[in-house]
Amino acid sequence: MKNQTVYVIDDDEAVRDSIKELLESVKLNTQVFDSAISFVDAFSSDIYGCIVVDIRMAKMSGFGLQEHLKEQGITIPIIFITGHGDVDMAVRALKSGAVDFIQKPYHDQNLLESINNALALNDQDEELTEQEVTMEKYIEQLTLREHEVMDLLSQGDTNKVIGKKLNISPRTVEVHRQHILQKCKVKSITQLMYRLK
Amino acid sequence: MNDSKSKQHQTPQTIYVVDQDVSLCERISALYEGSSLYIVESYACAEDFLSQSEFATGCLIVSIEMPGMTTMNLIHKLKAQGLKMPTIVLGEKDDLPQAVKVMQAGVLDFITKPFTNQRLKISIGNILPSIS
């Protein structure tokens, strides 16, 4: 959560102030804007954190902002808040990548939780990328035979079936399996597959 | 890659429908009657759906209103099993937080009842494009 900022965009001053107060009370960095345009004017690509934005604003709406950011190739979690939403709009928002859609009036606690979840996503992304790189290095250490065994294990084949396919004993397959788990530092093939996806 | 010859041997994909409303299940079945690309299989509740030993490739259409296991629990169970099952939820217009929760869980569409056949078909077409 370090160095992350919550960017709050709402044309209603009372809402901006109230959210700012709420976030500052829990020591979250906050910046407020009265329109999507003023936010876009203030920033280029060095935004880090999440955006809380009203759907319905003059000139550029919340959806418009989301589109704009996508076009710029900027990925940042977006939470929509609105006094006017319906289910179809919420579904549309989530399909287009928003992480949450909250109706006004909202409970402070719900908004906070949503914001914290969004900020945590950024941390997770960083962790995941590191994990991916490490796993690739481990995979490179596998022998050709271990690769073959790993591929068949990932399909769900048993040691017996793999043994038949590769013309080796199930016992040997098991030995390879243990080596794969050791080299990749995982406890199971399922875990390995999950990390590789 | 795939050439036009392999089109002759496409395995149909299965559209699983889980809804206690029998007429809805029948309605969806009727939509795909005679289709060589899709088979529809209906179940009245999550438990029945889950009791299969094997799942064919396809998608799941499930109602938000279910006896027994809830829709959210079903979704989580499928995820935990690592099963690839693109899902559409059929729900009510008046429960926005529920719709959001369901979408956040990874469901690909949430269609409010009552819905048109076209709405459903388009959604299914988006998540299960026919192999070309």
C-alpha cells in the first residue's frame, strides 16, 4: 500500500470532501478532482493507486474516463460510485474492468473495504510478476524427461499411465515427479500449474 | 492450425443450465434444438449439477435463486476444482450488490429476468464462440 494514492473524481463537492475526510482518517493519500477532465489534465502515466469516480458527470463520464485510460494503456483499478446505477450498468462496468460498483448512499466501511481491495491488487500484481519470472527459471532447470513427465502429469495422467506412455516404470515416473517438485519449489503439480498459468 | 476439413469433426459443447424453473430450462433447450454445435443439459439445483463425474467443455448458466447450495458457493466450488466453466448468472433487477458480487467472482455475464432469447444467445455466443 506504500506510496499509493486514491484519486477521487466527483463533481459533487460534498461527496469529494466526505470521501477525502474518510480516507485521510485512515491515513490514505488522497487527491480530489471535480471532473474527469481535470484529472486527465493533471496526470499522464505516473498514477499509482486506484480511482474512485462517479459515473455521471458532465463532459467526460466515469465510463468515458475508463475508456480514455484504456486507450492510453494505463491500468489502474477503478471503483465506480453513483446515485443512478442499475444492475445492467453495474454489470457493464464490471465487464469493462471496473473492480467495484457502489451505489450512493454507501456505507463508509464498504467504500473503504473496496478501496483497500483495489490497492491490494496493485501489490499482488507486483508479487505475481516476480513469481512468474522465478518459475520460468526453475522450469529451465528441468531435464527433457522431466519436462515430458510434467506435461503428462499436468494433463491428469497417473504415474502408471505416464510409465506406459514413456516406456518407463511408474516408480521412475515418481522419482521424476519428486525432482520436478523439488526443482520448482512447489508442493504439488497443481500448485505448479497454477503458478504457470 | 485448424483447416476447414477439421470442421466436420467438431465436438458439440455443452450448455449446462442450473435453474429450478423447469419452463426456463425448457425454453433454453428449445433455443438450441437441432444444433450440431451445442447441447443443453439442465439441472434443478447445484448439487445435481455437481454430482456428475465428468464435465464436458462448455459453459454454465445458473440462476441466482437456488434451493440448497447457493450460486456463490457453486461458483467458488468450481473455481476451487480448477474447472474451466465460463458462467452466466440469471438474476433479479433489484439486487445490485449481489450482481456486483457475482461479477467480481469471475462470472462473465449477469442477465436480469425477464430476458429475451436474443440477449441470452448473444451472451452465450460471446463466451462460447463456435470453433471456426
